[in-house]
Amino acid sequence: MAVTKLVLAAAAAVMATTTASAAGEDVRFASRGAGESHLPLSFKVEDPSVTNRQSYYSPYGYGTGDPHFYGFNHAWFDFAGARNQAFNLISDAAVHVNAAFIGGPVAGQTFMGKVGIQAGGGVDRVSIAHCGYSCIEATVNGAALVADKETVTPSGARLLLTRGENATVEFEDATYRLKVSSPIADTVWKGGAEDTPHLDIAAELLGYPTDPHGVLGQTARHLTSAAVSRSAVDEDAAASADDFAIEGVDADYRVSGLFEADCVTSRFVARSAREIAAVRMAAARGGRKLLSVVEHGRKAIATAGVHM
Ligand SMILES: *[C@@H]1O[C@H](CO)[C@@H](O)[C@H](O)[C@H]1NC(C)=O
């Protein structure tokens, strides 16, 4: 009896050490640039043994189908929200991502129909919608996104729309890479009877998040620089998928519109309309003289604490 206990205690100690180093030293962020992503190509893979993080993956998470979520902390969970309402997926200091939910063929079933991304404190608004299976439409600040051509937004975010099977819009700012896709029809699960055209979303980290929240964002809280250094010395601070429970109630994540941040989970720091207008106007006009206005605007925003 005593020997068994001793062995178990030793095994527990080894496990604790592994957890701490997994959450601490082993955090490797993704490299920047289009085509650098190691996110799974298909977000329909729901078998944890297949999707489980491999060593070359940066921290990532995603939401797929009638939404099932895979967290940055490896937790699998559902968030149904409600049809015809919008919910906050990720909220952090400079970026805020909502999804508008739609109904599915089964009563009570919901999917994500549109995604709205605010970047650079609201300087940029990216609107993404499906237009059928493998069909995606996107606008950035009201202008349609052109396919197969990288667009750099006024706040410095990069966007790339790829048409074809599982059409995708890739978004990248200083901290987050998002892939929003309009997948092909699922003809396998119940012969396709429970699928409808919708959007899936995957998120990958390029650096430490500031203060992440939202349905998916909350699973990255163990990856802020403070949490990572804490977990290196205190194994109890490391993320555990088993202990994870989504915080609060669905209503805490509800927003009144695709580009609203009026939810309990908002961590978004919106810049003033004046700041945003100055940067947008400068970017729209372009030109050498006005570039200095952009620089000035960026400096003002950087001073105010937004990581651009
Ligand atoms: C699209 O997604 C399906 C499954 O979700 C996958 O089998 C297929 O390979 C994907 N196609 C492309 C071009 O990524």
C-alpha cells in the first residue's frame, strides 16, 4: 500500500513538471506572412487525436460547424448561441471578432453565418459572409476584397481572400492570424442532412495576447506573457483542458451588432472617432505628404497603448 502511494506521488510529480514546461518554455508563436500558417487546412476534423497540437503548431483554436470549439488550451466545447444574434468570439486590446449566428436544418441548431473583425482599435472593419458552400465574400472598410491579392489595411493588418474549395479569408495583425472559411458541403454526416452553408473560423497566435476573452479567446488566457512566466514557476497556473468550463452564460458574449463591442467579455480598446477618421482619411488619399499624417496617427495610437 505504502509503496503504491509513493509510486503514484512520483508519477504525479513528473506529470506536473511536464505540464508546466508545456505551458511555459514550449510556447512557440507562428511566423508571420501569408502561406506561413500551420493551421489545419480543414476545420472539420473533430477527432482530438487527429487535431491534437503537433510540435510545429503555434497555439491555435477554432470553431466549426454547428459550432464546436477547440480551444488554445486543447479543450473541446460547444457554444450554440442563438440564431439571428451575434456573439463575441475573440476580444483583445486591439482586435474584436464577432460572429452572427444563423439557424440550421435541425430545430435549435445554429451555425456562424457572418464574421466581423475590428482591427487597430476600430480603424479597420472586415466583414466576411458565406455565399453558399465554398463561397466567401468580404469587405474591408466597405470595399470588396479582391481575390488572390494581399491587401494591407490602414491599421497594418494583412488580408488574403482565396476562392475555390473551402474558400478562405486570412487575416493577420501583430498578434492574431485568423482563417475564416466557407467549407464544402458535409455529405458524410447523416448524408448532409444536418449541414448548411456557413463559416468556420480558426485562430493562431503570432505573439503574446494582451487580455484575450470571448468564446474562443478565453481559452488563450494562459498564453499572455504574465501567465506564461507564472506557469513556468507555478504548475497550478498552467492551462488544463480538463478543468476548463466556458465562463458565465451565453448572454455575456452577446453583442448588438457585428461590429459592436457591448458584451461583458469585451476587452477591446476602441480608439476615438477622430483618431480613426484621421488615419482612414490619410490612408484613403495616400500620397507622400499624407503619409506623415498616417505616421502621426499611428504614433498617437501607439502612445495611447494599442499594439498596432
Ligand atoms: C476542403 O475540406 C474538406 C473537408 O472538410 C477536405 O477533405 C478537402 O481536402 C478540403 N479541400 C481543400 C482544397 O482544402
